[in-house]
Amino acid sequence: MFITYFMFRRNANAPELGAYRTYDIAVYGDLWREPLAVLRDVALDGDLVFRMIQAFNRCHLSPIHLKDAVLDMLE
């Protein structure tokens, strides 16, 4: 199965933070009908999330490992 990672910017709101802009990562498969996985609130830094999805696409990361890979890259 061919998969592709995308990032999405969205506005969010948290009682303790107020309004903020965050980035999500979505994984799409061959048919592109709906995402296979979505990880919300990955980071506030769009450049960092963009570098993540570039690496995930280059390495053909399995969606099963998405959460662990993001946590590793944030450390």
C-alpha cells in the first residue's frame, strides 16, 4: 500500500492557553478517500512538522509507528 503524509494547520482553543495555531498530521492511503490516521496538535512549529512529514514520506513510515516517530522527533 502506498501512503502519503500531509500536515494541516488549524486554529484551536484551550481554556488555559486561549486561541492558538497548531499543526496536525494526516496519513492517506492509495484511494485518498479518508485518512488512515490523524494525529492532532503535533506541534506549534510548522517548519518542524513539515520536516517530520518529509522524513515520514521519504522513509515510507507505517502509520502504525506514527505516534512513536513523532514523539521521538520531539525529544
